[in-house]
Amino acid sequence: MHQPQDPDFEARVRRSFARQSVMETIGARLTRVAPGETTVELAVAPHISQQHGFVHAGVVSTIADSACGYAALSLMPPGAGVLTAEFKINLLAPAAGQRLEAHGRVVRAGRLLTVAQADVEAVDGERRKTVAVMTATLVTLEGREGITD
């Protein structure tokens, strides 16, 4: 179990997520925030699909990246911001269903670098299928919570 450095981590994570206009553009929502863990959900819709009707890989990567980043931010000190330094994604199956859920979790939180993973599941009724797995390295940006704070 991870211990957050900021007692107000959940509100800070939610404020930061709300500032990402790309999440609004694609229709993604932050549905769970816990120390070192987040879930980003996305309803499957035509405007985020590729030519075969599946959710575009770039969109799948976007929600997985945010799930990793916000899982990392939840453990960072007050006033810190987060920035992705790198990620690798494995696309395991076509992303199709009613919605996608990206479950991010911190593997190791360091002072400057945090490693996180995300599993992206396609949900269709009671059926769940893992469609992507991401590993990401996130950077702690001291004193850079956000330009609107």
C-alpha cells in the first residue's frame, strides 16, 4: 500500500485531470483515485474510432498514459506536477465494447522518477477483456502543479 505525501492528493489529481482538455474532447472521465492508483473510463463512440470501427490506438494510449500519470501524481508532494518521460504500450486486442477502463497503478515511486503500469480493459456488459498494457516513466515536477493554481 502506498502512502501519499499530500493529504489532499485526490482533490489535486481531480483538478489536474479537469485541466486536460483532451480528456473532455474524447469523453474520458476519471472515475477512481486512490493512493498510487487511478481509473480512467471512456465510452466507446464513433468519433474516437479508426477505419475498422475499433477505438484508435492513439486514444487507447491517451487514457492509459493519463491513468499512469495520475496514479503517479497521487503519491507526489504537494505542489508537484507530473510529466510523462516515456511509455511503452502493447496493444493486445482490438479495443471494442461499450467502454474502456484504464487502470493505472504505481510500481515504484521515487523522488524524481516514478514507474507505473496501466491495464486497459474493454467492457461489454459483464465481459471484460484486456486490450492493452502500458508501462510508463513519470517525472516529478516540483512547484509545477499547474498554471491555473
